[in-house]
Amino acid sequence: NPAAHIPVRIEEWIKRDQVYGPLQVGNDGFEPFVLGARSLLPLYDERFRGYGWDKTTHAVHLRALGFSYHMLPHHFVIARYHQPTPTAVRIFGTSPGGADSLLR
């Protein structure tokens, strides 16, 4: 979901050589990849299965605990394509613009 990464401001990230932030994050479905000290972060809720706003919910939880998000230049993650989960298909359907388009 490209909209889930708007707070990153990719155009700015590409030009940066130093950490920047905190990011201006609302409750808009932000799905960050988080790096942090395991001893300081709350546990990830393992009850999430399939497609269910799991990263978004964890991000909201972190913000509620006072964590903020900063960007690391020259670091990136590549998400590999996978088939939509049955839950995603149930929620978004199989038509063009449906579940499969969220993962491409």
C-alpha cells in the first residue's frame, strides 16, 4: 500500500545524508519497518494473521507509548511480492484494484 509510506517523504530521503525526523505521522495506515532495541519495544501481537492492519496497529501502539519515527538515509527494505492472503481477498476482492494490486 503506497499510501502507507507517505510520511517517509521519499523525495527527501533520497537527498539526505543524515538521519531526519521525527516523521509527521497520523492515524492514516502508516506501516513503517522498525529498527529498535528489542528490550525497549513492546512485543508484536502474534494474534494477527493474514491481512489485518498488523504493522499499522503496532505503529499506533508505539506512538501511543511515546516512540517517534526517524528516517535512516542509505538504508532500505525490499518487500517481495506474494499472493494475497484469503483475508485480503475477502476484504478487497479479486477485481482489478483489489487485493492483488495492494501487493504490487
